[in-house]
Amino acid sequence: MALKATNCLGCGKLFLNPGPNKYCPECMQKREEQMDEIASFVRDNPRSSVREICAALGVKKSLVIAMLQSGRLEESHINIRYPCAACGKMIRQGRYCKACGKKITGEIAESLRRVRENAAQKEKKGIYSKDQWLK
């Protein structure tokens, strides 16, 4: 496991990052505590807006949205909409609206089909190897 020097997105200090975290251990712990507070607030105050959550707890809007996108908050308990990462249409859950999700899934499936097709054609052309000569 390689350690990489990274600046924390929360406080800006340099820390040795063993993984994909973008926050130092102190900021990560603070962030987790804030997420727990948000989840508790939303349970106690269903259908709260982001503005209400941010005002009551002093947290950033981006943290509430990140929790929604990652599935840590149920969208049925919160009154929020945010833009689709692809087209900007207002959505209530995930990163993409249904249309963009289908489009992206279709593009991935098409790319996978092309990769498989190219691999099959390369196999037909063949590269002369010891295994082919032995068949």
C-alpha cells in the first residue's frame, strides 16, 4: 500500500493518504460526525429542506447532497432536488436522471459489445503461437 502526500479538502493541510480519501483523518472524523447529525436531524424532522438542515446544523449544502447521492439519506425523508451530473435536470436521488442513466448504461453496453467483437475478430485472424500450432 503506497502512501501519497495529498492536501485535505477540508482544512488544506498536507497528509499521507493511504487510499481514495480526500480528507485528513481529523476532517474525515468531523465529516462523519456531521453526517450522523444530519441523518438524526432528518429522522426527527422529515421532509426538511436543505436550507433548513444547513441553517439548523451549520453544515454545507454539498455534504447533504453527497449523502443523498451516496444513499446515506433516503430521499423520501428530505425535500431536496439537485442537478443531474450530466444534463442538469433537477433530480432527487443518485448522480444522474433516469434518461441520462439509461443513455450511459447504453453507451457502456455498446462499448462492451465493440470490445468483445474486436476480441473475437482478433481471435479469428490469429496470432501464430505455440498453442495454435499444436492444435
